[in-house]
Amino acid sequence: MASDPTKPLLRLNPGLPQARQPGRRAVIQRPEAFPRADQEQRFGQRFQRLAEVLARDPAALELRADPAALAPERLLVFEVRGSVATFARAIARVPGLELIDEEELPSDEDKAPVAYLLVPDLRALQQIESLWQTWVAGRALPDGHTAWRDVFACLRDLRPWGPSDRVQPSDATLLGEEIFGKAEDEQVSLEVEIVFRPNADAAATNETNVMRAIVAHGGEVVSRSRLDDIAYHAILARLSVRTIRSIIERSPASLAGIEQVMYIRPQSVVTEIDVADMVALSPVAPSPAVVNDPILAVLDGVPMVGHPLLRQHVSVEDLFGLEPNALVAQRVHGSAMASLIVHGDRNQPAPPLPRQIHCIPVLGAADRFPPDRLIVDLIYQGVMRMRGSQDPSAPHVIIVNISLGNARRPFHGQLSPWARLLDRLAYRFGILFVVSAGNVTDGFPIPAFTTTLDFENAQEADRARGVVRALANIQADRRLFSPAETINGLTIGALNIDSVSPVDRAFARANINPFPSIETANPSSALGPGFADAVKPDILMPGSREHMRVVRSGDSIVVEPARASRGAGLKVAAPPALPGVEGAEAYTNGTSAAAALASRTAHRIHDALEAEYGQEFLQLANAQRAVLIKALLVHPARWPEETATLIKELLGPLGRGQASRQKDNIRRFIGYGSLDPDDAIACAADRATFWAVGSLANERSVDIAVPIPSAIGGRAQPHFISATLAWLTPVLPGRKAYRAVRMKILDPTDIANLGVAPHGNQPDGNQTNRGTVYMRRWSGDRAAVVTPNMTLSLRVQREPDSGEIEDTAVPFGLAVTVAMPGQIHLYDEVRARVRPQPVRP
């Protein structure tokens, strides 16, 4: 049943915190050790040389001069079999050692954790060498150092961080493309990440050394940034094509051979932005007065503030002086995103938001990242100005839209600095970041079809099957763009729907709709999963019905996404094409637009709760309102049945016991699924959605009593119960156990009495328990046993924290829905129980 705005979401109050319910702890198998003799043969010569040199050269000058040697003040790579946690405990016993980073790389044999360890002085290096000699000799290691036994026994490789590590293959390829065809003396920008040192003096020395190396290679330092919160230290530099060529070749004599350098990457480039097919501005209805107290901010391009659709709805804080360089005709992306957030898709007129939105431009001329700033630094400074300064410019902002991404940083397991920054700021200030997944607009082959006519004339089901299978074949090349792997933020993919009229749809006939009859992600929408295999994208929101154009045929066709148009696009505000005109409209599509619509929905959730609960809601802490909106936004999402079935049939794997792997393939494409935004904002006669907020300290839990309506009792009809939990976690930069706080909803022991069981068409418990959104859904059509004033106790539990963090209470938001389609008294019954109407005199 359609949502009814007169039926608001219903508040529940958690009980008192209590000890967590103990569960079965995962049994961690000790990794199989390599034979001691094999380890001695593999690594013995390196340690032997270390001992000999240290005996005759106490200053280790010979080791320092050899880039392949284990040496003090050098970043070493320990590749181990088993748990990096064991390694972390081991190094903690050696004074001065610094664990710079750790990650887990895929391996055909087993997990292959990698730790990056900085040996800052000679004493620490001597102690590692001494521990090795003790272990090789079969003697007991000193008290407090026994964990080194497992490190040495499970060591796969030990080597210094070198040029091949500093210049990753994908970055080398991009740098090669950047310099192709340019003169040898032409200057090109790149980003140099420095090995992060917590000590300020050591960090300053590192930075000075790297800057001197840049200048020595004929380059110039453009900008720099050091952010302790996320262990980030980087320089934006310009170097000649000749110099960059030597970096690509990983020459030890190049910048790639400088020990203080962690990574060398091409300068960040914004993902492709598509706004096209300009039309005259439709009539703009007068708007009621707008409140100048924003709760939503946009970090994007410079919007056209004089546009009739935007002038009273947008405030701009030009923190970085980008507005003067952005010609009015170029203020495309910022205007489009602001328009979607304020008004939604103009193909389907809707009331504007009641508050202004706060815009801080981070794109300059031609809607591109500024050439003289690091994008991570811009985002940091922008958020700090709004929320972190002594005189914050937007102190009540709790939703931040980022419809941007770095096209040169697809996610392949390692968190980007940009994602780490959003995670840290989200927890620190209680902000929900809404981020676009990214648009992969490269062409791709569809082997199922050989000609354009074959593709165009295929049955709709066959065309959809061919496209899905083709995308699955290249899914490794269509990963999320930084910062979409954020753990605390919500990542939004593009859903293939829009509100184009039948008349306007004719403008898309020159191109081909790959999914005319199923609801799924657009072909260009980047695929998940996210960090630590978390569900990503979180949800899909409308990104228009993306059509495809055939660019090559032969053995198989190659297709590319067609540009947005009035026949397949979302209608937005745009700068005018002619002087003297106040504004125009145009069409856009993709994940940027989808994220903007998600942010609009998040704002509407806030508006609905404010309207119903007033100060009761507004007096909640920023973080509590942010996590509640996060939970409510994801909560109505569902896998479209036909889409889930199609992906399962095509990609499998088939057979008993394969359900988890089938769901893994589905969630890569559609995350938790798609939703009707109205369902996140209000209830219906036959559907009641409840909300609750609270806070939990480490290893604590809390029960929330959910009213069960008698309307569902004794009826053998389809009904369901769903629950979504969201929180913001503190993070541990540089640690594989990055997500420090984990929460979950325990399955109620008596849920079966309500005639429901876990719903099969959703991510399973192991998949949904990897991020900061945890969702459970139970459904069935058996008659429920319901007693008068019955409640279902849902327990929210905080699991043991990962790593050493301060044990502070972490806020959570919970959304719970009880529904039985057709039972129109359901909502009124439970509302009377949780919000009794006041007695009138």
C-alpha cells in the first residue's frame, strides 16, 4: 500500500544497557608454519648479512647505502601467513617499531596479510636480528616476545619497500597515458604520498627530504597536506615528462627510489560529469519562505546561485576562491546536484526542501578539481569550516552530499585517503556522508550479440541477460571510485528508472534500452563490494533509464552509455545557453544524480521527523539524528525479485549450499536494493515503521520492545518484519581491523511464533555484518500467534571492539517495520499503543 504522509514514523525507546549476550566465538585456526629449515634457507642470508654488517659497521652505513638491504629508517614489508593481529602484538614488544599499514591480499593458497613496518633506529633492527637468531637456533624467545615465533615461522617474504611498491601497476599505466604525446620538458602534476610518521619532527624530516628530491629532479612543489587523523601526508608536485618516465620505469634513481615515499599516483581527476540536451526553463512555482539553517551541505561545483530554481534555496561559501574562475556557463554540475536535492527530478514536480542547502565548491573551472590543491585537503578544510572551526559556518549540517569521485582511483581492496577522511569526519562530527558509487563509462563487449540489429531486435529478456553476463565478465574493471568505499558513509548506485514522459521518451530511440522491463543498476553504475567485503553500493536510487549505443560490431558488439537526454534523463537546473536569460534546464543521469536524490530523501526524513516530534527530535545529538537517518534511508530497500532471480540464474553458482555465493553476486550489482523514497518517510495503513536511537559502550547490548499488532494474528497471509541498524564507527587508519566498532541485531528466539522466517532474498548475516549497516528481514504466510499488547524484543548488541580504542558509547539508529498487506487497521492499532492521542477537555 502506498505511503500516507498523515501516518508518521513511530518512536520507540530502548531499555537499559546490559552486558552483551555471549555467542559462539569464531575459532581462529593457527596458520600452518613453514619448516624452520626452509625459513632459515629462505631468509637466513639476509639476517646473516645484517648481523655481519652491524658487527663491523655500528652506524649501518653500508646497509643504508644498499636499497635492497634491511636497514634502519627503512620501510620493510612483512608478508605473513595467518593473522596480522599476531604480528601487531609481536612488534609492540620491540621499542620504537611503527606499524605503518596493513592489508590482506587475495591468494589462491590462503589469506596473505601484508604489514608495512618502519624500523626507525638501529636498536630496533638489532633486536629483530637477535630474535631471529634465537628462533633459528631453536631456543626459547625472551618473555614478552613469543609472538615473534609465529611471525618467523609464517613469514612468506621480507623485503624493503621499493620502487615497484611505490608505483603500483595501475598508477604506472595512468601516468603513461598522462604523458603520452607530450614533450619531454612539459610539466605534469602527480601526487606523492609520504610514509606517515606520527612524530612531528620525523614527519618534517621526511617531507623536507621528499621536497628536496622533487626539486633535485627539476620539479616544483605545488601543495602539501598532512592530516594526523587519517595518517595522511602528501605533496602535489609538478615534474617533467622525462622525469615521470623514469618513475614509470621504477628507476631507483628516480623519485620512486626515495625511501620516504609511500606511493606516487597521478593527480586525482573527477569522474565524468554528464549534463546535456538543454531546454527552456519550465515555469517555477512560487515557494514558501525557506529557513536559513541548513542541515544538508553539498561539496561539488560552483552552482548558479542566480538561477530561478536555486536563488532562494542555496547559500554558497566560496572557501577556496573557485567561484571567480568558474564561468557561469560552466556551472553545470553544482547547479544540477543542487537542483536535484532541492526539487528532485523536475520531470516529476515536487515541493522544494524547506531549508536552504549549504554549498562549498570544490570543483573549479570546467567543473574539474583545482589543479593546485589536493582533493583530500579540500574536503577536509571544507568540512572543518562548516563543523570544526570555532565559528562554524553551518553548525547544524548532519548530511553532506558528495556526488564526486576520483576516476583514477578505483577501489581494489585498499582504502583511499579520501574514504578514510570521510570515515573519520563522520564519526568525529556525527555526519552522514552520501557518496556516489562512480560511473564507469568505458565501452564493453557483449558477446551474446554480433550486430546492432541483433542487439536492438533481441527479446527484452535475452537483451538483459546478455548485458548482465557481459558486465559480470568485466566486474573487476568496474569497481567503486574513491571515496565510495567509505565505511561510515552511504554509497549510492544508479537505478535504471526515471519519470520521462512517453512523448519525451521518443528522443531516446536512436539508442537502445538494455533493461526495459527489469529494475536494476545502470550498466555504468560502479559495482561492489566495498572494504572488507562490505555491502556496496548500499542502495540504488534513480539515475535515469540509461540507454546504450553500439560503437563497434564484428565477433561481438561493443557498447557505451549514451549521453543523458530528455528521452532518458533527470531534469535539472542548468546555466542558460544565451545571454540575458535567467536560467535553463537540462538532463543528467548516473550515480551523481542518484546520490543527490538520496540526499534529498535523507533531508525529507529529517523534515518528517521534525514535523511530527519537534524539539523531541531536534534535541537529539547530531550523531544520533545522522545514524537514524542513515538507518531509515536504507531500511525500505529490497532486492527486486526479477533482478535477483536473473543474476542468480546467470551467475550462480548453482547447486545446494551455494546461496551465500549467489547473494554475493547479487549484492555486487544492487547492494541492499532499491526503494520508494516515500516509504522511508511515512507509514501506511497496513504498515508501521518504528524508530529508536541509543548509544552502546563496548560489549553492551540493549533491548527494544516492538509492538506486535493483533491485526496480523491468526491470519495465514503474507506478512513481514524487518529491522535495520546503523552506526558510525571510530576507525583505525593503517590497520586491517579498520572498523573498530561492530554492532548487530540478534535474531529473536521467539520470531518463529509470528509465522515468519529469515527472508531468503537479502544479503545473509555474514555479508550484512561487514559495514556499518546491519539489516534483517523475516517473512512468511503462516498464521502468527499474537497475544494482547504483545511485543517483540529486538536486541541491539555491540560486539567486542577491534583494536585499542577509547571505550566510549557509540550512537546507533534503528528502524523496524511490521506489515501485513491489506490489513488496514494495523498502523492505527500500534500508533495508539506508542503515541496515545492527548485527551481533549
